[in-house]
Amino acid sequence: MKILFDFLPIVLFFGMFKYAEGNTEWAAATATEWLGFMVSGGVVGPAEAPVLLATVVVILATMAQIIWLVARGRKIEPMLWISLGLVTLLGGATIYFHSESFIKWKPTVLYWIMGGALLIGQLVFKKNGIQSLMGAQMTLPDPIWRKVNYSWVGFFAVMGFLNLWVAFTFSTGTWVNFKLFGGMGLMFAFILAQAVFLNKHIKA
């Protein structure tokens, strides 16, 4: 359930983009009416309207996640705050400048922050971030925990580069599809591969 909660803003971003892409005149009129005061020039055209509306939705969805967690007295993970900061900053730039280039950088920056945190934690502070998260659920030898931690560092690094390649090589529509299906698919495949690897080393 948690992973579905984490991916909810991406799902809503995808849904709004696809609907607006199929209704460009409505999207342009709605974006101009709602966002005209925020955008440079005050008018949003049909070409950029879908990604601008989807960007607003993902910002609101991320804010709603935090509000929901606070209302229920749940702990808010640091990465959710970072995600909100990135999507607000880069999303705001996307809206103001009518350019999807800014929001396309958001997944990459988030991937690299997560990977960098794991790497610095291991090398500088001698703390294994993955072990801290999963150590209560399973017992593994320390060398295996290090391998798992570094594998996540590598995964996040590759995902960051892959996002940029798709974002700036293909159309925005293709990037939106990759952001949902490609990102989730590769994440699930990586987790499954790790589960197979860890099953060989888990201590009874």
C-alpha cells in the first residue's frame, strides 16, 4: 500500500496530462483561466497546457499527501519534503516559463538525491541506509547489506540518467508514459531481482 501511496502523485500527473492532451482547447482555456496570473504573458497555448495542468495537479497531490499524513499523526519522511520542494520549485518554473524542461528534471534530481544520501551515508558516516530501513524485517551479513546499499545507489544513478535521456530525446507524451509505466515497472523489476538475491542470504 505504501508504494501505491508514494506513486499517487505520478498517477494523477499522468491522468491529467492524458486528459488534457486529448482536449487541448479545453486545456488551454482552463490553464489560461486558472494559471494566467502565474505565467509569463498571461496566456497558455494548447501545446503547453497539458503539462502545465498536470504540473499543478502533482504539486497539489504532493501537498495533499503531507496534509493527510499530518492529520493522521504519521511521520513524514524527509524524501517527501524534498519531493515537495523540488516539485514546487521546478513545477513553478515550468508554469511561469511555459517550459516542461524544468519539471522533467524533477525525477532525476530526486533519484540522485536519494542515491547520493545512501552513498554518503555508507562512505562518510559508515551508516547503511538500506539496512536502517529493512534491518528490522530481515537479518543479513554486513557485506550483503553493503552490496544491497550500493545496488540501490547504482539503480538511482541509472534511473536519473535514463529519465533525462527519455525526457530530452522523445516527446513529452512519451516521457509521461515512461514516468509512470517505465519508472514503476523498472522499480518493481529491481525489487523483485533483489528479493531473489536476498533470499539466498537471509539468516534464519
